[in-house]
Amino acid sequence: MGQGTRPTGTHAPGAAARAGIAIAALALVAAGCSDGDPSAQAGTPPSDAAVAAESSTQAAPAPTTSDAPPATPDALPGMPPVTDPHNIYSEAGAGMLSDTAKQAKPLVYVPHNDSSDVWVIDQNTFEVVGKYQLSGELQHVVPSYDMTTLYAIDDTGNHATPFDPNTGKPGETFPVIDPYNMYFTPDGEYAISVAEARKELVWYNPHTWEVEDTTPTPECSGIDHADFSADGKTALFTCEFAGRVAVVDVPSHQLERVIDMPTRNTHMGPQDIKLAPDASKYFVADCDADGVWVIDGAATKVERFIPTGQCAHGIYLTRDAQRMFVTNRGEGSVSVLDAYTGEPITTWHIPGGGSPDMGGLNADGTQLWLSGRYDDAVYVLDTSDGHLITKIPVGDGPHGLAVWPQPGRYSLGHTGITR
């Protein structure tokens, strides 16, 4: 049975899962990245042409001084090895599709918070080729660890709907506790439902979708996005409504500590998070701060802040891991930073403005697809110079869209984090 395959026939979750579903269904669920917590309410960059010219050379980055932990010697058992400690994304380069991913149709899956449907767009023609009415508040479309299935997750209805990437069609919906977001451990052993409204992580067997464990995160209001250390043993989860980051030990499922941001924004605070290619640091987008916090590679302290633009939200890397894109949802722009150092390179502005939120690159890395969260649109940008290729009208409240297929050996979840 594939990693993302759900067994046929009826399936009832255990008692803990049933109780969790009932509680979550009755709870007043926070709107995550779009709303605040109900209980807690700033050099001249090079030109785009210069960036494009630099990008076209595909030059390897110069070695950097790093205090990052060792990349693999004592890695999480079962995790595919890191082949290049200077670039943990080296196996997810342009066009490096697995045999499984090669079978998938080049499509983009757009879940909508408000119209409760998933629209499917052809990457080649930019035409909408499917509209699938589901229910609840659809947040993200998440690729399974083995890349055989995409899950449209709904945290108000407490369920997930699998999509077959080879056909672009949905399957049978099944229960998951409060899945605002979803990740897979680097060894493929667990699926983690990020239960935002419940302030906890729910660990599932990704084959049977039975609950295996639960990690309470009471100090992490608005638990949201995540990324994993190079050795796979540590996961960092952002706490949007608490102005901090939660550090979780993957083998034991235990919350180890929380790291407060120097300014604890609690309306729309820490959002997306991304590990630098050399694992020397984590970048944390903070919407209220209009920029990115930098946490050390050992996940112990905040080192500095990088201003980007109004309401910094999503973070994506180029296929060669040279540049990092930060979506500024409040001003319709994308900041381009050095992926190793975080130094600003340039800023791309979407013509007419917009609200760029979540998304991803296409397989060869030439396009950046982003949902326009408050503009009912999807933007497609050229990654060489940032110009708008097209703007596609979609449904009501587009959120965590997934571009598929993606290169890489395995998926960590979210909208397509691969290594």
C-alpha cells in the first residue's frame, strides 16, 4: 500500500480520535493565517536584470561559515541521507523527478477557505480543468511522503480528501483531527496534523490513519507552519498567535522548548519557516513584523531580523537553492533574498498589487505560483526576473495551493516541501 493510500472499506478512528473530532467540530476554530487570535487581539538592491543574469549562470555558492549542527552522522533512522551538507535540497533540483512523480500530470491544486472547493489548473495552458466541491474550510493541499497522493485538508470539518496526482481526481474523504496543516516526518513514519485550534500535534500512522500519539503545545497558540532539521530529529513549528516558535523532538514527540521572538506579535505573527540550505539557520516570516526573523541552526535563539515587506508570509527556495522568495501578502510583492545569508537582492511587485500567500515552484523552477489570498486569483511569476506571466481568476479565498509534480526523493508535507 502506498504511503498516501487510504484502505478501502469503512474505517472508524479510535476512541481518542472520535472524541477529538467531536471536540474540534464544536470548537470555534481560529482562521489561522487569515485572522488574529480571538483571545489576543523598514540599500539599493541590484536590478532584476542583474538577478536574472546571475541566476542563469547557476554558479555554486561560495562556502559559508556556519555553526550548523552536523548534517547526517546521527540522523533520524530511516531518513534518506543528506548527500550534500552544504545544500540539503540538492536532491530536489530542477527536473529531478522521482519515477513516481514523473507519472503525475503537471497540475496546480487550489484549495479555497471560503467556497470550500478545490480548483485544478493545467500548468501548461493555465486553464482551469477541474472544480471539486468539498466542504468546510479548506486550508492546504499536502503531498504525501511518498508522493503518491495529495491531501486537501479541512480543519473545520475535521477531514482530508485524497487526490490522485496521476489523474487530478479526488477520492473518498476521511476523518483527521483539526488539520490546519499537515507534515510528514523525514523517515516517513508519521503524518502530523497541526491541530491549530486544539494547540496540539496529532501523530498519525500514514498508512491506516490511526492516531498514534498527541503532543500538547499549550504555549503555542496558533500553531501553524513547520520545518525539520538536517538530521530529521528536530521540528520547529511557528506559533502565529503567540509570537514564538515551538521546538519538538521528533523521535520522542516531546515539546522541548519555545523560542520567543524579540517582538512577540500575536495577531498575525510567525508564519512560514524554512531551513537554510546549509542548515545554519531557520528563516521565520512574521506578518505583523513585515519581515523575517533568523533563528540559529541549533534552534536555541533568535539572531536577527530582515525587513522584507508588509505581511511577510510564505518562503520558497529556487531549485539551485541560491535564492529565497518571501511573499509579502500585505503589499503585493515578493522579496528575493540570498538563501544562505538572508541578504536582500531585490523586490518584485505584482502589477496592480495583490495578496501573494502560499504556493510553490514548478518542477524546473522557472515559475513561482502563488495564491492571491484576498483577491480570488492565482499569480504565476517568472523566477528569472519576477515578471507576471499570468493572473488566473479562481474561487473564494484561495489558500495553500500545491504545484505538482515536485522534484525530490520525499515530501515533508505542507504545500510541497521536498528533499
